[in-house]
Amino acid sequence: MPEVTYILGDGAPVTLEVPSDSTLLAAPLGLAIRMKYGCKLARCGKCVVSVLEGAHALSPPGPDEVRKLGPRLEQGMRLACQARARGPCVLRQEWVRMHGERRGGP
């Protein structure tokens, strides 16, 4: 299982072994680690993460993720509800307001 390091709100890294068939969102939620998310369907964009290391080790973006993130994919952002780790990587989650979203965040 690939090791994924999550850097969340307080900046403290948490490293987990994530099953390759699991999304980047499912593993921490299963352990009660708080991540921002909404729909889990690539519609809301609340689970966006910045890939700090290991972008090559993630599954290719699907059409829903491409539609939601657009050029942000090239900036190293992914949707944790869609991407899967195939090797080690480091992710950071910060709130990024998506087009059409109201102020205030999650």
C-alpha cells in the first residue's frame, strides 16, 4: 500500500498507508482524520488538495476532475474524492474557493 502524507489545517503531517483502490479522501475519513469535503462526487470541489510531492504516483485525472479543476490540475491540485495513490506522495489541503461558490468556505 502506498504511503500518503497529509498536511492538514494545523500543519502537522499525518502519514497513512492508503489502499490503491481507495481515494485519497476515503482513507483519512475512515480513521476519523478531518478533511474538508462535501459531495464525494467531484461536484463541489471542497476536497481539493495540493500535491507537494509524488504527482506522478497518482491516478490520472478523470473527466469529472478535469471538468471541475481545469487549469488547476496543471498547478498541482487534485480532488481527494477522485484521485488514488499508486505510490508515495505528500498532499496539503487548503481551502480554495471554486467558481460559483459562496464566500465562507466549507
